Amino acid sequence: WEVLGPSAHVSALEMAADGGSSSLQLPCVFSPKSRQFLALCAQDGRLRIWNTDSKTLHQEYVPSAHLSATCTCIAWGPCRTVKEGPQRKKRKSEAVQVEEKADLLAMGTAAGTVLIYSTAKGALHCTLDGAHSGGVNCVQWHPEESLLYSGSDDTNIVEWDLQTGKTRSKWKADRAAVTSLCVSPDGKLLLSAGHIIKMWDLDTKEVYRKFTGHSTAVTTLRFATTRPPDSNGLYFLSGAAHDRLLSVWQVREDGKDKNSVVSFTLTDEPQHIDLVTSNSKEEAVRLAVVCKDGQLHLFEHFLNGPCKKPLSPSCTVQMSDTKESPMPIPLLAAVLGADTRTVMLAYGSHLQPVMEKVVSLLKETEIHDVKTPIVNAKSKVLVPGLPGHQAPLKGTSQGSEKRKKDTDTKEMSIAERLGEIDLSTISEKGASKGTASLQTDNFAVLLVQGLESNDASILNKVFQTRKDMVIKKTVARLPLSAVLPLVEEVTYTFVLSYRASLMVRWLKAVLMHHTSYLASLPDLVTQLGVLYHVIESRVKMFHKLTKLHGKLYLLMTQVSANICSAASFKSVFEDYSLTSQELSLSHKERMSLSSPHFCSYTPGSCEKSLHVVSKHLMTALRAPGDRFCKTELDFVLFSV
Amino acid sequence: MASFKPTKIQVYPKLGEKVTQDTLYWKNYKAPVQIKEFGAVTSIDFSPVTPHNFAVTAFTRIHIYGPFSQEPVKSFTRFKDTAYCGRFRSDGQLLVAGCEDSVVRLFDVSGKVALRLFKGHTKAVHLTDFTSDRYQILTGSDDYTCRLWDIPNATELTTYREHTDYIRCGVTSKLNRDLFITGSYDHTVKLFDARVEKSVITMDHGQPVESVLLYPSEGLLVSAGGRHVKVWDLLKGGQPLVSLKNHHKTVTSLALSSNGQRLLSASLDRHVKVYSTTNYKVVHNFDYAASILSLALAPDDESIVVGMTNSILSIKHRKNQEDSKEIAGQQRRRPSYRVFVKGKNYVPKQDDYLVSKPVKEHLAKYDKQLRRFNVSKALDTALETWIRFRKPEITMAVIKELDRRGTLKNALAGRDERGLSQLLNFLIGNFVDARFTPVLVTAAEMILDIYQSIIGQSPLVDRQLLRLQDLVEKELDYQKELLEVLGMLDTMFASSLPRKEVPCSGIGKSNGLTQGEPTTLDWV
């Protein structure tokens, strides 16, 4: 984010300063389990249900009071067997196994009513009203029983019984409006939030825990685990308006849960989240968050206690069209597939969303397994973490089915698509032609920024590169005004650190690329004088060091040879089949004498000579039959 | 015996950042106190009267903190929307603040409800300030206008519509009640005079102006916007004096240290830079965790307060000089202090008869052993773990001294596996240090000479020797590269030096030189 221009920061500044007036978010939900439907409520109050398989509009429903009481929230009821239509409200699990389908859809309205819409009937099922005096902010279904919870601006939570269509209970939850609700997977606890998150025991309707920390209205609540609350293993997460963090809270047995344990960083406030809960400690929680700025962030994290640092996403997706200057297309919603590799995305406008299954965004290794990467005509995935840059990610692909009812994109032929991919890979590898590779471009900008403000962390980041190509290109695209500061910085590190071997590469690159510029400086000697002296003093010992190295090298090869030969001494003899009397004698001698030699430690003249003997012997053995060998052996005998 | 000279420990200059008066001064602050606010901290203002409380504007609140309190002593929460620019009047009694809902509110510092509401702007008000006569208020807004208001009857006096974009900063003159300066996103800074009802001087900053600052003498004006900080001479009619570019992101806030000798600028790149106002060079640099929106210094630099985008307020207090001294003094005094110091600090008077007593020379342990010619033991002492790691220069000095006496070989010889590995460890640890290499190379050669016969007997020693070899090899590679660089530099110096002679030797030669440059490239 260092690279963003100043204008972007000013806008960020204004955004940060403007505080928390809540914004209009259009409700948008995928149906549970099979993800067959996407329910979307537009500004005009119409509810549209899209079939994600066929990508067509499945149903459209216009509530009678759609303009006066716009829909504020929707929630799919739990899947149920649709056999005899919606008259049977109670699910019978012991009944004949028919395919379970998502059916009921609860919509909260700004007028305080809750509408229940049945997709099986394709019509309004019933209306629940009379309990709220303010607009409904959130609706949540009970996972098993046919109960529905709604939270409202009038600070109350209402529990509806769907069999009777009446309120079962109603209680005041907060001093502020209830903006979010969540029922635990086992159906025993309920989370509600205004500014304070409260955990209710659903049997007694009493507050079980309170969690404080959000300064703005909490918009998102989700349980992240299915473990019971008394085992310290129950976690849930929360997100608030104008907050670029998702906080994870641990419900602890000892009640020491004042602060959130983990937080996930986002680029904007969360708009739609989906998560796969973990059932045990060994299972990671997978999380997909679509932010208000239209980006998707994927996280994977093992919830096993506090983590101080905010976690960054493992993958970020931004859709864009393929014009010459790609414009970002905002994502509306995303859900994780049953297997770890698929994500279903919905993007584009509310009136005509595009739904797509995308394979494998989480692990890069898996990306390469995909055989025929097809870049979708309309969308492409940008490199994670680099908003606004133009190069497409080389391997990321989307297993997109051909859509029958495509909105307004013209299809590209396979050849064209492949050509596009080829181009992009060439431009990334085509370093010899001097085309801009994304990486080095950034590095040059970063380096200039770091030199300008003398920012140690940025400079460190840049100087740690080991790739020669990157260094060369970075230096090549460095503006002239930054050359001398860079040389100064390099000099400084030379003086400071003992091993600045990486800096030598930078220095060399600078000298090579900017020779003429440097040579044209009138005060070159004074500019580079310090550097020269530093280097000179360092290499003063080169001669002696080389000698020492030679010595060490010789000794150490002897050692390694010694170790080898001590084991295979005999075999060496046999190999060369030396039957000479002298040799066998020396062999015997050596063997007999080598034992005291090997166990003694203090240097003595006898051992020393013996050592020399053995060394000579070995050299002799390696070149049998040589004349030199004979003299060596004579020498050996003599010294023994 | 008395003639024994203790080993001279060579003092090596400490490497790294140059320590100047400024670094000492600006490092003399305690660890910051961090306070979480409700939103991004957009403005901080110190009260001009003691005890110098400061008002922090963040989100929809203004908190007033005492000089040492970590909890707000007072807070104003009656804002409908985000508040901006809470500023004290020169008597510290009143506080004015703008708001996103375009209403300007005036508070009594001791009260809670707004004393006056100034309505008239149509958009958010980011600039508010009191004029020096204390009865008027200056405001600047996103509706491109700046206005003067009368405090007693809350009426608008004048409206200036000269700016063509948001007005985001400004300051009133402390010396003249009619002068004030505004900075706008239309890239200009304008000096207004209320007597003539229009701007007197216009200065083009070149970027949207985020902050302006007047020197106490009011002869110089500093403006910040984009990545630049610019200084203007007002007495010369708004002539640009100097332009500073030391940040890589937008500069958001400016401050002067209380004596006017140093200028501070804070930026979204998370740095606060301190400039000397005599030569406008950066003399110090602070790093913060997040982008900085606001910065203020307490009078006499007692504390530095910084507000960031992640809604954290960081307060650094100056270390108290007396405190630190006292602690140091206490540490020095041990229980036996009195016994040893008894009578030592007695100053002889004029009539006293002085009996001179030779001062007992204190020798370090290794020096004592050296005096007794226990060379091996002296080296052992010098190789003790604490000295070896903390003060390698002592070990180095002892080795050097032994080498000078010609007894280094004796001292190194006759060590068992542990002793030898300790020695090798020291070698490995300090070998590449350019200051120590000459001595250590000699020592290493001696060690190899002495112990070459036992190589291969101890896996520990062998491993260390292999590491040493590795180290030497790497160092050699490195030095080889350095030598190449030296060669390059030589060529460049050679090609640049004759340039000076070019005028006397003619044009033909200089042509040859420029042709010579590509050859250096090839050679490289």
C-alpha cells in the first residue's frame, strides 16, 4: 500500500474522518447447503431469486408495500423436505428421505413486519407483524425448530413461532437498536448486537455473556465453531460498520473474554460473509468475506487461542472487465464450496448479477494442476494485494461453465483466450526486452519512496532481494535524482554491517547502469570517497586471508580424506594390488601406530611425524606406479 | 613491578547513526502512552495556559486531556456528526469546533453544552480558530467560503468567497487581529486582511494544502500539502523561501518546537520529521505505527502528541532530567560504598600537611596474569564468556599484546578440546569484523600450525574448522567482489579526473573521454 498515490490517501483520510453514518447495503443471500438459489433484494423492494445452476431468474416477487416498507434483511430458512407443500411446517426427519430443498425465506422490512416467502409455492407464505414498532434490522432462523428471531430498531428481539404465526416471546435486548443476530449451531444460544454484543441463553432468555469493543453498529455476527460453550472452544466473529476488522471472540469458561482473540484485516467494511465452521481444534475455519469495496478476501485460520497480530487474507479477489483499462466489478456475495477449492461468486449489478463457480483460489500449487486455464471473457482475477495493477495472475483460472443467458459479454474463442494468456506470461518473463515486470516496477517506486523519507523498513524490504534480475531492473528504472541517495545509503550499510554481500550487488548495478551519470558529476571523488575508503580497508587483508584459506582447505581435505581412508584403507590397498614389501611393512607400521596416534591429544614430535607419514603415504597410494610415488615411499620409510 | 604497563584496550569508534545534539534531545522521551480514541484523530490543540491541557478531536467527540492524565478530564460529545478542528482561545477558556453538519459550536471549557452555535455554512467546517482580539471566530468550510463571526451575538461578519475548492486549514495571526491565512484544496494559500475584505497575498503551493503554520514572529509561513512542505516569506510578499520533500506520502500536519528552532512535519507515511529552521535539513526522524493525521507539541517540548488514522493517540512525555540522574546515582552506590569512600573526598585546606601516598594501581585480572607471565591463563581470562561476547575488544587487545611479546604461540598451545573449541568459537564470531581480522588471521594461522596434527580426532573441532573455512571462503568471495567494485571506481575516478583539465587541453580530448565511458561498461 506504499505505492498508492497521494490522492488515494487523501480520500482515505476523508473516509477515516467522516465517522459512522450507516450506509445502504442491499441484502443478498445464497440458499443453504446446495447453494442452488441466490436471493437478492433490490432498491425498489423487489425480491429476485436466481438459480445459480442455470444462471437464470427463478422467481420474482414484489411485496405489496415494496416502496413504503423496503426489505432490509433476508434469511433462508433451514432446508426441509418439500413434500406436501408449505402446510406442513414441522419437519419430520423420520419421514421418507426426499431431497431437502431450501424453501422458506424470511424478509425483514423497514416497517417492522417480517414476510415469509415460500419458493416452493412461489408466493407469500405468511406475514408476521404486530410486534415491532421500528424497522427490522435482522432475521435469523432457528436451526431445528420452526422458530424465527428478529431484531429491530425498537431495541427488542422477537421470537416468532412459525406454526402459529404469533410471537412466542419478546424482550428488550439493548439500549440501542438491535442490528445483528445469530443463533448458535446447536440452537441453544443467541447472539445479539447493538453496540454491545450480548449472548443470550435461549431457554431462559437471560444474558449469558456480554462482549464490548465495537464503537460502531455491529453488522455481522457468525458462530465460527460448533463446540459447546463450556469447553473454551466456542468462537464467534463480529464485524461492524466502518470497521475494517473482523473480530473473533472466544467464549471462555472463566469469563475472561473481555477482548477479541483474533482479528482479520479487510480492505473495507464487511458486506457479506460466509464461513465453514470448524468442529474440532484440528480443523481450520474457512472464511470468505466480501467487502464494501467489492473485493473478496479468503481466510483460513485455526481457532486455538489468542493471536496478537491481525491476520491478513490468504487470498484476495477483485473482478474486472477486460477492456484496455480494466474497471473493477464489485462482488456482491461469495460462498465457500463443500470442498476446499471452490468458491461461488456473485458479481455485477443487482439487477443482473453474474454467478460463477471459481476453482482453487486458496492454494497456488493447486492452480497449476488445472489443465486448461480459461480466462473468462468478462472477468479476470488480479494479482492478490495489488489493486489497480494491470497484469493478470498467470495461473488463476476459473472453471466457468458456458452460460446460456450471458448478460452482454461477447464470447471469445479458445484461441483468443489462449493468446491472451500467452501474452501475459511473455510480458512477465520477457525481461530481456526490457518490458515492465510488475515486481521491479514496484521495487523502484518503493526504493525511491524509502530513500525520500529514509524509511528503514521499506529500504530493508527492498535491499533483501536476492534476485540479480530484480536488482538490475530496479536500478535501471531508478530516477537520476535517487542515484546519489542510494549510493549514500549503500555506503552507510557498508560501514555498519559486517557482511553486506547483498549490498555489493546493488552497488555494482548502480555503477554499471549509471556510469555516465556518475562520471559526469564534478565532485565524484568526494561523493564516492568514503565508499572507496571503506571498501579499501576491508580488502586489505585479502592476501593473508587467501593464504589462510589455502591452509585450511588443505587441512580439511586431509581430514575428510583421513576419515574416508581410515575406513577403506585396506580396500585401497587391494585395489591397487601393491605387493611391495616396503608398502606392506609401512602399512603394518601405520596400522599399528595409528591407534595411539588417534587417541592422543597433546601434540608431540612422534605423533606429528607419524601424521606426516600417513599423509605422504596416502598421496603415494593415490598415484601408484609413479616415480614420484617411489620417492615418497622412501621418504615414508625413512621417517618411520 | 611498578613499571608494568597495563594492556591498552583500543577504543573503536561506535558505528552507526551519528549522534548529534538533536538526536540526544529528541530521543530523550519516555515510551509513548497510547490511548484508543473512537475514530481517526483529526486534530490536537494545546491550551495556551498552564497546565496546558490538550483537546483531541476524534470522530464525534472532543476529549480534553491533562498533561499527564491518561483519561480525558473533560469531553464534549454533543456533536451530531464528525467533529473537526477543536481549538482553544488564547486565554484557554473557550473552545471552538467545526462539524460535518456545517454548524460551528463554541464551548466553555468548564461547561458541557455549546454556548453559541454559528449556522451559515452549507457544508462541513474543517477550520475554526479565534482571532487575536478574542471576540471573533474564523471558520473555513467545504462550501469554498471562509467567514468571520462575532462571538457575543453569534452573527456572521464577513464572507470570503475567493477559494475555489475545500478550505481545510488555516491560522489566525497572533499579533494582528485582522490578519488570517487559509489553505485550500485549490492549491493556494491566501492571506486575508479583514480591513480590506479581500485577500492580500496569494501563494501557490502546487498541491492541495493540508496544513499551514505561522512562525511566532509571523514573518514566515509554512504550508504542507502533497508530499511537500514549503516555507514562504510573508514580509517579501509571499516569496517562496524553501521547498522540502522528505516524505513519500501526503504531509498532514505541522508543528514548531516551542523555541522556534525546529520544525516538525507529520505525514501519512507514518513518519514525523524534525527540521532545523536554520538550514532546513532533517535532523531527526520519528516512526509511528500508522498514518499520522495530527501532531502537536506541548510548550517547552514537554510532550509530543500524535493522532493516527487507526484512532490511536500516542503521547510521548519528556524524560525528567533530575529523575534519571538520581536513579543513576543510586545504582552506583553499593553497601560498601561508605567504607571505601571514607575520607577520600576530603579536600585539604591550606594549612594541612600533606603526606603523599602512592596511588595503588588497579590491574585487570588478565593484566595481573600477564605480569606474572602466565600467558596461557591470561588468554583464558580474556576468553571468559562475558568478555568474549560483551567486550571482544579486550580479548583482541590481549591477543595483540601476546603477539607483540611473541608468546602467542605458547598461549594458544596445550589446550584441550573445550579450550580449543572456545578459541575457535571466538575466531568464528569475530573473524569477519574488519577491525579484528588482521590479528585474528595471525592467531588462526598459529592455531592451525599447532593443532594440525590432531585434526580429525574431535568431531567438534572439525566442525568448527569447517565452519571457519566456510566463513573464510565467503569472506573471500565477498572481498573479491569488493575488489571488482574498487576496480570500477578506479576507472570512474580515472575518467572523471582529467575532466578538470579539459579546458586547457582542448575539445578533442573531452570527446575521447565520453567515448571511453562505454568501455568501462564492457569491462565491468
